[in-house]
Amino acid sequence: MKIQTTKEKLLTAIQLTERIVGKKESLPVLSCLLLDVGGELTVRATNLEAGIEVKVVCDVQEKGTIAVPASILSQTIRSIISDTITLSSDEGNLIIQSKGTKTLIKAVPHDEFPLLSTAAKGKSIKVPKEELVRGVESVIYAASPSMIRPELGSVYIMFKQGSIICVATDSFRLAEKTIAASGVKESKEILIPLKHAGELAYVLERLKDEQIMLFNEDAQLTVEGENTRFISRIVEGNFPDYRTIIPKTPTTEATLLKNDFAEMLRKARVFSGEEQQVGLHVYPKKKIFTATAQSAAVGEMSDSMEAAISGEDIDINFHIGYLADCLASIPADSITLSFSGVGRALVIRGVSDSSFMYLVMPLNR
């Protein structure tokens, strides 16, 4: 093989694909990128559960295929100063040449490189890229890192006419983001494993296309856009009917500035020790909203802040991280905390923003 292309085009393809490489010692070729030169250069990577291919515009002088370790290729291309790069193969190894530099990278036999599925041909959904990325990133932190219950270790995405709904839960908290998407005409539900949902968001953020195509068939999701095809295994199962656990009528409500609440939680984290527990004390008649935290090693804190509060008095404890995680997903300056009593879930929303809902269960002190 022999091609000539630019550093920018090649590095973009490598950055997209190197995140998907596998790490199985029993199959070293999974840690490689496959460079396949036909009418153009196609860079491929897979970890057996997800795969990606990116096409690169180049001047093809000789066709061929070669597999090289992703990390070595990535570091080599990053170090090149010149804009024009020539890739060629010599005795089964990859030769990288540019102005003033020549590098030989030992190749790995590519015969065992797993084949990615062929281009999807089933029914597709056209989706606005930025909206899908925003939806996934607004909820992904709430998914369980464990796949013991696969439906909880996934991001649930529901497409229905005019909207995209993304949801994730680990059974202790739940995040839901609804995004208006007028281009969505079809209804579809998919469960993407947590790891692959993060990879999908990373890839989509770096595509220039405003619209992408989604295909769902044979227990996998295929996403196509801007010379890039991303393939992920999806979870076959049913996401919990979470709407039945959302409290309908709060007993206590507090509206406060998001940044002030975030600062309060940051301080509480310092004083909460290993338990990372914060107590919220809301007394509407006394107009008090207070957070407390303590640990034997550090000390204790009790901070009050201004808030518009109503309803019944309540003392309730939460994991600080579970409260703080959602704040970055709320664009509003003010938030509303809706309590439904001791031992019941707290619902957090942005003021005048019905697109995002976060539910978190309290701790038993």
C-alpha cells in the first residue's frame, strides 16, 4: 500500500478510532488500527462489542491493508510537524514519511482482525447530532457502572415524533432529558451500554454533520455520518417503567440559586468524610434552608442559604455526589427541589425548564 494525505485528516481519523480499540491479550490485533486502502483510506477499530470506521480522503498510489498498534501510530502522527504525510508498506511493516522524518512501525498480521458488519440497510432514523449528544451527556452519569443488571448499566434512548428522550438510572438516582427534535419522525427505543454511550457521544461531538442516520437491527446500533460509521452492541431488555416512581405531589419545595447550592455542596464534601453524606433541613415557617455535614476527622459545618420555600418541615440526608452530579446538566440559574417526605425521592428541576428531571433517593442515617 502507498498513500499520501494530510496530517490533519489522518489524525482526525486516528483520534476517533483509537478509543474503540480492544485490550484482549489473547487477540493482539484488537489493540491495532486497521488501515485498509482501496479507492480511499479506511481506518478501522473494534473491541468486539463496538466498532468504528472512518474514511480518509487521500491520494492512493497503491492499494493494500495493514494493522499497526493504535497507540504507536497515534503518537507518531502527533509528533510530525509537516502537513503532508506518506504511508506505505515495506516487508509487511508500515513506513511513515514526512519532511525530515521517516518512521517504521512493526505491523501485526491483520488476517485475524474482526470484520465489521456491512453497511446497514434497514429502516433508519434521521437525528440532529447536537441534540442527541446533549441528551446522552445530560444523563450518562446516572447509569450504573455495573452490568449485573444490563438495563441499569445502559443509557435508554427513546425516539418519538418530534422529540428524543434520554434516561439513565442506577436505582439510587435517575436522570431524564427530553429534547425537541422536529426531524425525528419515527418511534424507536434502544438501550446502549454505558461504555458505548460515552464512546458514541465522543465520536458524534467531533463530526461536522448536523444530521446523522441511526439504524437498529440484529441487536446492534449503527450510526452513520460524515465518512464515519460507528457500531455498538445494544442491550436486549426492558428499561424500568420509571414514571411510576416519580412523586406526583411534593410536600415541601425549595427554589434556590444553582451556583449557591453547588458551593454549599462543595463545602459539605470537605466535612462529610468517607460517608459523603449531607443533611438538608428545610423549615418553611422559619424560612430556613440549611445543609449540615460532619466527620470525626475533620469537624462539622452548618450553612444556611436564601431560598423560596413552602410546605412542611423536613430533615433528610443524601449522598453529596448524587445531589451534585446533576447540576451541570441544568442550564437554568435557579433550581427547584421538590421533597415528598422522609424516605421518599427528591426531584430536582431547573426553574422554567421542563426538559430535564433528576430523581434521587435519600440515605438512611
